[in-house]
Amino acid sequence: MYVSKNLVHAIIGDTMFWNAKFPVVNTQNYVRELDVAIIGGGLTGLSTAYYLRNSNLKVAVFERDKIGMGATSRSTAKISYLQGDIYQRLGDKAESYYLSQNEAIKDLLKIIEDENISCELEQVPSILFCLQKENRAKIYLEKQLLERFGAHPYEVQHSSICAGIGISDSYVFNPLQFLSGLSKTLISKTFIYENTTVLNIKKHNGRYLIHTTNGNFFAKDVVIANHYPFFLFPNLFPLKTYVKREYVNVGKVKYNLSFTAINIDSDFHSIRYYKNYLLYGSNRHRLTDKIDFGKHYDKSRLDFKKLFNICPEFTWDNQDIVSHDLLPFIGKLDSHLYVGTAYRGWGMTNGVLAGKIISNSILYKSTPYQHLFYPQRMNLEMIINSFLGVFHYMKANTQSFFTKPNPSYVKINGILHAIYEDEEHKIHKICLLCPHMKCHLVFNSYDKTWDCPCHGSRFSLDGKLIKGPATKALTKK
């Protein structure tokens, strides 16, 4: 059985596709009284810390695993404002979103230049295309909108596509090398606590009490930067967002083409080259729609082999949080509580943008676009889709009862448990309810994990937490 190396890292610390050498951080001498606690050591968390580095505030970053080993490590690391057909879908907010992405790209490039970060940055063309005739009009409408906003897209013609446009001012890089460079700038100014899971936060005497696996901390301000907020209140994130998953395969090629590409058809394709590797994303679906995840891993690998005539050396899944109005949630969530999430797969730009907006808010500075991404916003589209989201969660739970692999199911004290016998005849018995919001877990036959079809939490066969938003392992019987 092929096991995703990204997942193996999460379980036993194996090597991943992206690699970088991070500075050694001190996680032994804990500072319990803080000004700002940042939960999540990915692009959003470190960007926020970077913009606060000269503020004289006592700032700490809490990371459940190692720095960068969350969503950032699974990214294909495209830096572009050409993001599918987003501008025609955003209506009157389209131009503001376009300008925000351009500013984020400039900020990212400035950080790399100012801090002399070696991260294999490369300017490459970015292409948006369609394979179906009915989507031609969408491609050309996106071109018209971009031209109206001041961009310079050009038409792309190729025998293998129906229609396409391209831009020249987009980039790619190595995301972990970038975070490694950021870490070096922060090492003397920010406390970085790896292998520290934040279990919950609550207000206590005008501050936030942060309960972690390494004890309690106090902070005036808390920044939630861990991809998917682990709480329900405030803001009801599970009802205002949904999770999309795609499968990324990487294989060696004899050529290195300098471009990136995505399409807007229902059958998703994403292409990026890195050195002598091709990174190909496919099989994108709403997490609650197709819950036999093992079959999707297998299909993605088979598609990769058929299309490119090579076998993948790495396979992993990307899980992207999408808000019902397609815009990220960035900014103040509650008194002294901030969040950056729901980037819709474009975390390289929006992660840096979130760091700038959140840090400025903490420092009482105004920032363009803070109203565009206001986390507590609500509109008719979001309300309607929130109700539909409940239906999707109910459907996923119903499907989970009919997705039966090796495990047998049994109720113990009224709670559903799964009993699984592995290839070495070892018996694994766990509670089948996700600790996050009690959704029924499904068995991932590819990675041999328990996956939540509602919000994306993942657990090992023995119930060890691999990935949130859940903060606890599964209970055993």
C-alpha cells in the first residue's frame, strides 16, 4: 500500500515533498504572560508575528506540530491574482478583492527582498483555461473584468484547451523555505512554541486564558491562524463555511516548464512545475459530497498516470476552507480575538494579507480591505447557504453509515464505535464520533485513517489526532 508521505510525516515524522532547514527554537522556557498569542505556525501566523516584530509586544506563536507543517506544507505555492472565475462571482466586491491580492503579492515580494529570504522565488506566467465549450464565455468575461481593473491578461490558444487567458506577473516559490526565512527574522523577537496544541481559549479577568498541552498561558490578544478555527462560538464558522478537498500528485519529469495553470470546469485540473517535478491537483470536491476518500486517492493517482504517463512519487490532499460568499474571514472576531481563514485555496496571498490586517488592528492602525473581509459579516447569500450547509452535514453523516470497510460497528453505552483489524491482525477500537462537533467519522482506506466528512479532522487508526479542527484524540474502549 502506498502511504501519503505528507500524512506519514504527521504520524511519524517522515520526509515531505517541500523541505527547508528551520532554525532551532526554544520550547522549554515558557513565558506564560503574553501580549499576543498566535495560534498556528503557518503562513498566516508567522506573517502576523513578522508585522508585530518591532512593536515591543510580547508575542508567542503556538504550533501543534512543527512550523509550516500544516496547510502551508500541502500548498502548491502559487502566488497569483488569477484565481479561477472569482471576479465574475464576486459582483461589486470584485475590484476590491483584485486590489487586495495585488497588494498581498507586493507585500510578499517585499518581505522576501527586505529579509533576503532564499525561497526559490520565480516569476512565471499563470494560465486560466477551460476544456468545455459552455465555459468559454466565463474565460473571456474574466479577461474583461481584469482589464477593467487595470491588469493585462492575454489570450492563450492551444489545441488541448477550449479557451484560455494568461498573465505574466505571477510567481511561485518554496513555501517552507519562505517560512524558514521568516522564522530566522523572528527568532530573537518572538517566542515560538512547537509541539504545543491549544485545546481551548476563554476570557479570564479581562485577558484570554489559553489552555495547551504544555500548560496555561495568558494573553491580551489572541490570533486564530490555524487554518480552521476549532470553536463554534463566536461566529459559527462551521455554518458559514465548507471544506473542499483536492488530491495532489507529484512525479518526476524530463522537462521543467515555467508556468502554472488551473481550469474552471467541474473536472478540476491544477498544474505547477518545480525543478524536475510536476505537481498536479485534481478531483476537487466538497468534503461532504464524496466521502469515500480512499477511492479518490486511487482515482487521482490513476488519472495522473494516464495523463502524464508517469507514476506519482508523492500524493497528498489539500483541504481548503471556503466561505459561502467566497471571501476570506480576516480581522477582529470579538474583543481582542482575531482570525484569518477561508482563503479558498489561495493562502499564499491571503495569508500574508491576513498578517498585515490583523497586526495593524492589534496596533490600532486602519488597513485597506479590513471591511471587505470582516469576519462577522452576514448577507442573504451566506444565510441561505448556512441552512444548506446543515443539509450537507446531515447527508455526510447519513452516508457514513453506508461506507463500511473492514471495520465492524458496535454501540457501547449508546455511542457508536468502530472495530478495525489491520494487516498485522492488530485490533483497533475507537469511538466513531469526531470530538469537534460529533460528526460520524469515515474510514479512509488509502491512508488507513479516520476522517471527518464534515470539517476535515483526521485521526490515526488508534485515534491519535493528525489534523484539526478537532483538538482531542478519539476515545477508546
